[in-house]
Amino acid sequence: MSISQSLIVVSLMLCGVVSEPVKSCLSEEVFQKASCSDIRDFVSGPWAEVRRLALPFPMYSDDDCVVWEVSPHFMNSTDAEFHLQALVHGAPVEGMMPAVLKVEEKTPGDCKVGMHIEVPKLAITKSIDDWWITFDDDHQVMVGYVCVPNHIETELEQGLQFRNMLFIYLKPQLTSGKVKRVKNDLDKIVDRLSSELRTLEEETKENWKELKKSKCKMVV
């Protein structure tokens, strides 16, 4: 186990906050990953983190409505880098650096997405090499997902080999009619992902139901 992974596990155990342990990862068929061109074209702007599985570590309060301001830092026809600032009540989250999202397409259709997160207040630095993103058809709902190896022995003994981290974001909507349409798209994505998530976790758990709970009052 690397030093950064050890720090994450220690933080999880001390704070009582855990991401979801699962038997296997979500399938690409169900997740439906976005193309590099879609990510480059539509990821910028404000995104409210309206639904999420349990936090992998306490970056912010579990009940916070977090808005991520995503700004392009570099972009060309194949690669891009975006900086993501987490805001709560309009102010940057204390003790958390802006995240960095990198998109690389070395050959057509071969899209690599990485995420780098630093939380100095927790002494945590995390680089994720295989961050998955998907959108709804109108690019108003976005999902970020990663599945990482589990390092908690008691869970490994139960066949829970991985941990899921999944976040659902929504573009702020200006009209009530558009809110209703986007809410329908949000529900469709939640239902699609939940149908597989519930089969991956321990039989006695229902962590997938967290995706049914809104963290932001603008979305029920």
C-alpha cells in the first residue's frame, strides 16, 4: 500500500466516514462513459454536487451543498486541463486546494481522464488515473466515478474487493420548466446506476440509496 493510500485508510478509520465497499466495479456498459470531446466541450462552468455516495474522506460536511466551479486551464484538439474549485455558500472549502482534471486522447476514441485532489487539512493527496465521467443527453447532469482497490482487511474477507466513489452534479437551472426536465434526466441516471450498484454491495447494506438523497435544495 502506498503512503497516500495509507493516509486515506487511516483518515477513514478515524473519522468514521467511508466510501462504499463493493464486490466489483460498475460496468462501462451501464455507466456509459463520455467521449473526450464531450468532456472538453461541456465540463466547464458551475456544477452543483446534488447526489453522492458516502465521502471517501471528509473533504467537507456530508450534508453540504457543494458547487464546483470548473475552469479551463489548457486545451487543444486532443488534451485539456481544468481546475475545479469547491464552494460552500459561495466560499472556497477551507483546507482544500482546487482539484485538477486532465483529459488526454492519444488516439481517436482512447480517452484518458485523471483527477488530482489535495486536502492539506487532512494531509491527503490523491491522484486518480482512471476517472470516469458521463452526461445526460443535454449535458446538464454529470456523473464522476472511480473504483479503487479496497485495503480494509475485514471487508476483503467478505469479498468486498473495491471501494466506489460516485458523485452526481447538476448545472444550475434558470426556469422551472427546465428544472423539471433536468430532474427527469437526473432520476433516469440515478435509476440506471442504482440498479447495478445494489448488486455489487454487501447483501445487508443499501448504500446505493444515498443516490436518492439530494444534497442541494434546488433539486428534490
